[in-house]
Amino acid sequence: DTITEQATAAASGAAATEQFRNKQRTETAGVDTRRVDTLVSELLAAAHDIIRRHKVTYAEYDVLKSWLIQVGEDGEWPLFLDVWLENVVEEVAGENREGSKGTIEGPYYIPDAPILPAEATLPMRDGEEGTPLLFQGQVTSVDGTPLSGATVDIWHADNDGYYSQFAPGLPEWNLRGTVIADDQGHFKIHTIEPAPYQIPTDGSCGRLIAAAGWHAWRPAHLHLKVSAPGHQLITTQLYFQGGSYVEDDIASAVKPELILAPTPVADGDGSEVTHDFVLDKG
Ligand code: MBD
Ligand code: FE
């Protein structure tokens, strides 16, 4: 078979939209009439104010309308919302947390990745490209207690910036795993360093970025959901010191506490880093 499937915005958007539809939140947002009234009224008032101050024309109004229609057709609402709004939702949700910092989940999480032991290599292809990375640490409670049986759910892009199940040709669970920490909360994950992620340039989000003269990049990152019995789950990401776009993430999701500084492995290939997680009781 000589046909090579290309990663397209519409295909990854459709997969992200489908994934979002499957997602069950533990608390479903209630439809409180007064809350809807307040939030939607204020959102519209902000838009009205922008139209007046900038004297938005009918031509611009029509461009907006056709773009909004196309975002839906491309399945890019999950991408758009997670890149340009989720960081503030997360900021509000996490403002009273004492433990490790969280950040946005983004559109590419898949639950129920293969369960792996406390020391494990993430599922990857033979000869997976990229610098080998040993990512290890300990999960503790805010009072310092090691958390037995903590879970480190990890997913990240490959050396080309692609996520399994959102780009063609990758094994189903490539670079995704649910690592069960040991009885002291320790984990040791062998993987490769991900590459920076570029928002697809052939979809609506890419067209917006080009039209506004922005760049389309997120810094290289590991995604994590860390949890333990009796504690609050934390959704976070970790970045790499000195990496491209760490200071200029299009999704505004970098925090100083989330930047790793791996060091070269003494007697081998690649790098290693230790990073601990502290969970709030919950
Ligand atoms: C990503 O990989 C990501 O993490 C976010 C938040 C948005 C788009 C792509
Ligand atoms: Fe990501």
C-alpha cells in the first residue's frame, strides 16, 4: 500500500469532537436559568462593546459568521476552546489548591490507556524517534505522606508532534499509559521527549492564526493526570527548560513550576529528570 495518509485538521478535529462527546464529567453543569442569563448576557454585552468601539463592518460580520460555521464543520471547537479559553477556566478551578500546579487538559486525552507498573516504558514503536527520557518521581499528599497506589496517567506527542488516535498511522496507544505508582508513590517512566505541537495549518484555527499574524505553536510538553485515593485529581503538563515556545505558548498554559530541566544520562543515551507531585486532600 503506497498511500500515505496525511494528518489533516478535519480528521484530528473530528476525533477530538468525538472524544469530547464520550467524556463524562463527574459533575454535570446544571442549567440554572439565572446563571445562564448572567453569563450569556455579559458575554454578548462584551461583544456589543467591541463592535461599537471598533465599528465592526457588515463585511467583517460575514467573515466571522462563515468562520464560525467552518470551525464546526472542521470539528475544531475542542481545539479552539482548549487553546484560547481553557487556561482561564483552569486558573479559576485551581485557585484554592495547595499542592502541585495544574494546567489545561487540551483536546487529546483518551481515558483508559494501558495499565503499567511503577517502572515502565510507554507503548511505542520499534525504534521510536526522539531523545530517550526517563521521567521519575514520587506522589505525596500535602502533609508529606507518600501516596500508595497513586496513578500517573500520561500522554504526549511523538517526535513529529503527533498524538496517537488523532493522527493517522500511529499505534492506538502510542505514548499513552496509566502508570500505577509503588507503595511509596514512586514511579519511573521511560519514554521519549515529545516535539513542540503545531496547530493544524489547514483548518479554521490555522486560518485564524494566519489571518491574525500569530504563530501556531505550543512548546513540547508531557500531559498528566495524577490521582490517589482520598485526594484531588490533578490535570497538568510539564515543559522543557529552554525549549522553543516555552515563553510564548499559543495556549497560554505554561507556569514556572511546570518547567523540567532534564540532565543527560551519565552512562547512556538520552536524559532524565525527577519531578514530584503533591496532591490536595479531597
Ligand atoms: C495540544 O497538544 C494541547 O495540549 C492543547 C492544550 C491544545 C492543542 C494541542
Ligand atoms: Fe498537548
